[in-house]
Amino acid sequence: MELDFDGLSDAGKRRLADRVAAEAIWEPGGLLELPVGAERRALYPPGPRARVGEMDAALSLLKARAPAPAARALAVSDDVVTNLPVLARGSHLNPGKEAVPRGFPACAGPVPVRPPTAGQSGRLELARWIVDPSNPLTARVLANRVWQAHFGEGLVRTPDNFGLRGDAPSHPELLDWLASEWIRTGWSLKALHRRIVLTRAYGQSSVASEPGSDPENRLLHAYPRQRLEAEMLRDALMAVGGRLERTLGGTLVAWKNDEYTPADDAPFRSPRRALYLPLVRDRGIDLFAAFDGANPSVSVARRGSTVVSPQALYLMNSPVMREAAEGVASRVLAHEAPARTGRLYGIVLARPPRAAEEERARRFLADGRLAALDEKQRWTALAQALLASNEFTHRE
């Protein structure tokens, strides 16, 4: 290695030579490269090594006692407010020649608020226009979403498209009345839910009286049978198995915002309700994937509800199902033998067994092919069969 000493003083030449020599001897790849991290401490003299250990312990204690960081939310603040030209096809590379004053699109209908004033972005005025009682679209869209959550289909079956290319409402007067009542009650979602679940339509049987006259049930002649959504199914399994933790609030995210989700520590197996499970985009929950859970990376106005073979295989082989069935079996075996079948049906299906079902359960438990199983294992198998039934996985 040739050193360039041109223009350096004698002291500079010595410093450069010392640095190059140190790099050649001690730095990574050098002749006497030292170990890195904690391994290097083995080379310390006993006194400094003990002192560094004490300082590390004190630092760890301070970190453990540190208060939790304050809760924060992303927000937007105005910068320099300016008018922009129309961008051809939305491309910033093709701006129009003249700036267009900020305002509301005329196609959106009458504007019940003042246009943005100079120096203001217009976001506040837009927010006020969205929730203004004279703008019915916001309330109609939300009322339709709530109805859809209870009946599986909205009064408008294209929940994210109320325009000309969307479906017309099956009950337009009902939709408008629900929207107006929601506004009248102070935008209370709880009141809107209560009003819907107390209707005669919600209280109907799922057995259609005249199915041929309305095959798609657009007129709601019967309550539509629906499979439980993925989160509901997961929580129902944990609830009947006695594992569901009903604590309100809190978080299951133990890592910081700038850290990667730990592969083995993501709390997907937590007994907390599905509401509190973190959504990690690069790894999912098997049950949610099998039962049409929503993609967290996109907006999903309406979930699909498929019936495919992997769902049956999941109900037969999943550890989640096995744990739930074992929990049900433990609860059942806590009762005297004559009451166990009734208790099983009460826990899983919330009803007593019919005579034929009780006889079938008795024959199943006494089947000679299960002789190698102990009592709890037989009741676990019977519980899993009920948990996989349509009556448990569907609401009607």
C-alpha cells in the first residue's frame, strides 16, 4: 500500500501512518482483529469488565422503569395553501396551464357551506359538508353498511357505489328513513343498531314461507342465513372453549413503530377478542384466510362468503378447533353423566338436544371404534363434530 504524503506536515504524516497501521492490525480484516459486541469484553481487565456489567444492568433497569410513550395519532397540518391546475388524467407531469380556484365540484350538488377562504385549505369546509344534515349521501351510505352487517346484504347491494352504475335500493323509503333517524338521534350508531335489531324483519325465521316468489330474498320474506365472519367464528370458538378473555381496551403490540414484527412473538394465539389482534400484512391468521377475512391492505366494502373444501379441512384439523373442543369437553365433564349431552348442546348450540340427537350422541360415545380413547377424548371428538356443524358456523 502506497501512502500519499504530498502536502502533509511531519505530524500529519505520522498520524496518517499510525491510522493506516491501526487499520491493518486491529480493524475488521486486520491481522489482530478483535471480536465484536459482548465477546470483546472478555479481553477487558477484571475491574473495567465488572464496571461495564454494572452500567449495563443499571441501563436495563432504567429502560424497564421508563414510562410508556404518550399515545400519538397521525395528523395533517396546513402548509402553504395554493391553487393547483387540473392534472390531465391525474398525472402531475401533465398540469393544465392555469390554476383552478379551490371549491366543491358542481356535480356533488348544492353546497351548504361557504367555499374555502383565502389562506385556508378547504379541508374543514369539506368535512362540514360531508356531515351536514342537508347532504343525505353520508347518512345513507352508513345506514346501508349497518343494515348490511346485520342482514348480509345492504338495501343497496353495491355498498361502495351509490351512483348510476350501482344497484338501486330495494327499499328506498326505508333507507332514507334510517338515514334521517340516524341524523335525528345525533349520529348515534348504537341507536341505529338498536332500531334495526328490533324490527320484525330482523326477528323473522330463516325458513322461507314462500321461497319461490323471491328467490334472492330481496324483499326480506325471511331472515337470510349467514355464515359467521372470520372474527366472529374465532371468538365463538374461544368462548365456548372457555378461553376468551373479555377485558376491554389495551393493545397486544409489544414492539415499537419502527421495529419489524417479531416472527415468533406476534400474539395471534392470544385469548383476547379478535378486535385486539394486530393486523400484520406480511403474515396472516390461518382461520381468517380460510374464512374470507378482509385484506387489511385495501378497503373492503363487502366481504365474500365462500363455501369451499379448505374450510371443512380447517374445522377438522386445526389446532384452534382442537383446543376449543377440548375446552368444551372439560366443561361438559364437570357435570354428572346424565346431564352431559344436554350441557354439550347448550354450550355449543344454545339449545337442548332433540331426542334423535341425544340417541346419536349416546351411540357415538359407545362406539367400539373409539375404545382406545379415554372419556375426555371421546367427548372432545363429539364436541368438535358439533363445532364444525352448520348450526354453529352460521347464524339464522
